[in-house]
Amino acid sequence: MSLPWPIQTKLTSEYNGIPSARFDNSLEAHNFQAQLKELGLSHQTKILKHKRHGREFVVMVLDAQNAA
């Protein structure tokens, strides 16, 4: 099973060796998580706090390693 194109294009980075998407606001992260849930893909979210840049939402797609 391969990932749909819209999901693949958002996975631009890695976090702890897991393909991930990074967002600056919670609404975008929530919408991406909703897409993953609709497709039945396992995911995990990490909120990184930076003093200068504010919050960053990292959504790791756990099933991406098996689907690739």
C-alpha cells in the first residue's frame, strides 16, 4: 500500500527517523490528522515549543514506513 499523493507531499521532514509533516498552527495539523484518520493511517503528534518561533506541530506518520 502506498500513501496518497497529498499525504506524500506534506511529509517533508523526519522526526526520530519517522517521516513527518511540520505545521505552524494547530488547525493545519488537525486537518492533516483528520485526513490520516480517514485513511486509517497510524500517526503520532509532537508539539515543539521554541522561545523565538513559538509552537511547531510535528505529525509523524507511523504507517509511512510500511507503505513506502
